[in-house]
Amino acid sequence: MASPSDKKYSKEHEWCKIEGDIAVVGITDYAQKSLTDVVFIELPKVGQKVERCKPMCSVESVKSVSDVFAPVSGEIVEVNTKIEEKPEMLNKDPYNSWIAKIKLSNKDELNELMDSKQYDAFVEDEEKKD
Amino acid sequence: MNAKIIDFYSWQLPLYYSTPVAEHNTVRKSAGLFDTSHMGEIQIEGKDAENLLQLLLIRDISKMKPGQMRLAVMCNLQGCILDDLTVYKFSEEKFWVVVNGSQYEKDFSWIQENARHFDVKVSGLRSETAKLDLQGPRAELILQGLAEENLSEIKYYQFKELRVSGIPCVVSRSGYTGEDGFELYFSGEKATGLWNALLKAGKQDVLLPCGLAARDTLRLEAGMLLYGADIDEKHSLLQSPYKKLINWEKQFLGKEELEKQRSRGTGQNLVGFELAEKGIARQGHHILNNSQEIGVVTSGSFSPTLKKSIGLGYIGSEFSEPGKGFEVDIRGKKVKAKVVETPFYKR
């Protein structure tokens, strides 16, 4: 599945959509496939400070627990409580199931993220390793 | 076929083909096909076959008839579990034991060592034998289309030798999922052929190929134990639900020690539990009572059928009655749980 071109991507397989100084964050299709069936998500807390490439919350599938890494640094300003009730949405519709909104503390970090074409190529390489 | 492959005791096994939960639910609702060729078939033939098995196994098999199978356990001299297995009786002088793939070499040596004074021939059949498990409420319907005999005549825990899709098979009505279903043993060369024939035959009835992940959640819901996780050589047979299978009237290896343990008590028991709060208890998580460690989790998962978190673990005998509450330390968070009866799920 080609990833949507309106988003940016991290090497840890998170997506973020930039809306002004806010990044809307979720996990990619590749991430949900590797996790398999998500049964719980532990959301970050509003007001929590997060750092790029550091864990911001965790998702738990039938088989394992995995960290979700913050693709950018900043402060959590909103979380998607609907995802908490229906974590399976992360599998069914990963690109429309946002997890949290982060108020950017350093806009320069956006240059570190991949666009959709770069990310698709990155995933292709990862899949070869599997 | 696209599958996520993992290493399981040096076997390359599929963890899942689609997703673990999709495969799990399909087995509960229609049918799933598992490649279980890693399981170990050991044949015991000869005049003393039954005598040897009576010595090795904790339960009495003298009343078994040809065409029947039984669940059984082998103990070491310390009364700990060497393996759990199924016994197939082909005739008075020919039996199979089917053991865990991970314990095959150990079991084979143990059986051979103890067979020295018996008139038997012990043969390992695994390298030439393939095994497929067809499990789920539609398993009979799907298999019947390929089988030369009426499958309804094979009752639960019975087996027959018959052709499936023209291939000679040993077919038992049994499995490791808690559903109706069959285990098929046949020549390894025919494995791909029969796998494909079964998947094709099951297409209309929603048959999915299934991996180890679904096998694990299905067996856990059904309260079935996993060797190496729930039971092992470190735990006494008396600590597990398998103690119900013991026949104290006969002699068997490990009995002497088990009799001592029986009068002394075993400290901890293997019990089923469910979580009262969000989270999944996993193997190795500590079980607590007022912050005091009283046990450990051996298996745990979210149950796709029951939609709650379930598990098995060893817990101090004073806490092991159904209904008793405790906490599980899930990565530093104390989550409430209580002991429940197993199986968690019954069809």
C-alpha cells in the first residue's frame, strides 16, 4: 500500500501530518502489520513532553507490546480517546487513526522526516530484510 | 504463500499467515489448517509395548482398545514432567506416542534407555512423517470431501488409518484448539500435496492456513498446557492439572517421589486466571499479593473469543482457589486479577 502523500514519516514507522505548529501523529500500515492485531493502546497524557525518537506511548497486540516513538519533539496537546476504545482501528485504518497531537518545539526536526516516496522505498528495503 | 516465519527450536515455523486474531476466529467459526510436522512421532512395537508404556506413563493405558488414543504424561524420577503427549494404540503390540517437537530427542532417548529390558523396538518416525491439523466446526465437512471413509465413525480421541485425497493417513479426531477437528499423519513427501488439497477443499467453507500464534491463543482459551512454558522439568506433576491423570494403583517412573510430594504438599499450583483491568499478563510477569511475590505467569494473552485477558501461572496453594484475587506486575503496573476455572472456553 502506497503511503499517503499528505504525511511525513519516521524510520520507526510513525506518520505525522503537519497542521501549522501541530503534528498529528499515528502509526503506518507497515507498523500495524508488524504489530498484528492491536488489543490495547496506552495513550500519552495531555501536557506530556515528548522527545523525537523516544517512546511516547505503547501499543499492545495479541503477541507483543511495542513502543510508539514520537516522530517530533514537543508537547502533547490532544489524544484520540476513540482509539483507546477501538484499538483495532489502528489495524483497519492506520492513516485515519491518529493517536496524539504534538505541539512542535523544534520545526527544524521536520526536515529529518521522510516524504511518502522516500518512506515507501524505505519500507521496501525493510521488507527485504524480513 | 506469504507467512511471517519464526525459529521454534530450530524449526522454521509460520507465526501467522494473515493475522493471529483472524486465524483464531476462523478456527472457532469455521476451520483452520496447521502444519504441525515438528511434533514427534515415536513408535513402540513388540510384545512388551504396553508394559513399557505402563512404566513410562503416569496413567493406566491397559484398558485402551486399538483405534483409541489418550492424553498422557511422562515423568522423570524426580516426579517432574518430562513431556506431555498423546498415545495411539494401533494393536496389542504397536503404539505411537506423539510428543512435543521441542522435546523429541530427549523423549526418544528416555524411552530407548528404559526399553532396554523390554522386548520392544522403539523407532523415531518424525523425519519421514508430516502432520497437519485441521481444526474447527467445519473440519469434518471439509475432510469428508477428501476421505474414503465415513468420518462420523471416528469419535473424539479415536483414530483410523484411511486415505485422504488418495494419501494413506492416520487420522485422529483430536487437536490443540478446543474445537472439533482432526490430526493427520502421513508420509512427509506428500506434505505439500495434502496441504494444498485440503486448502482447496476448504475454500468454500472458509478454511484458513493458521500459524503458531493462533495455535497458542486457541490452546490457551481451551486451558491446554504448553510444554516449556506452563510445564517443564522444574515443576512437579502434582503442581499441574495433569495430576488428575495419575493412576496410583500401578507402578510408573517418578511415582515414588510423587508419593512423597503428595504427603508433603507442593507449595505452588498451576492455575488459570483472568485480569479484571486492562493489560496483558505475559510469561515471566510476577504475581503479587499485597506487593509480596506469590507466583509467576507462565502463559498469558488477550483472548479473542472471550474479549478479555487470560493466563496461566504458578501461585501459592493458599491463593489458588477459584475466585481468589491477586495482582500481576505488568511492567511495573499492578493489575488486578483473579483465579478462574479452566478451560476458559468450551465449545
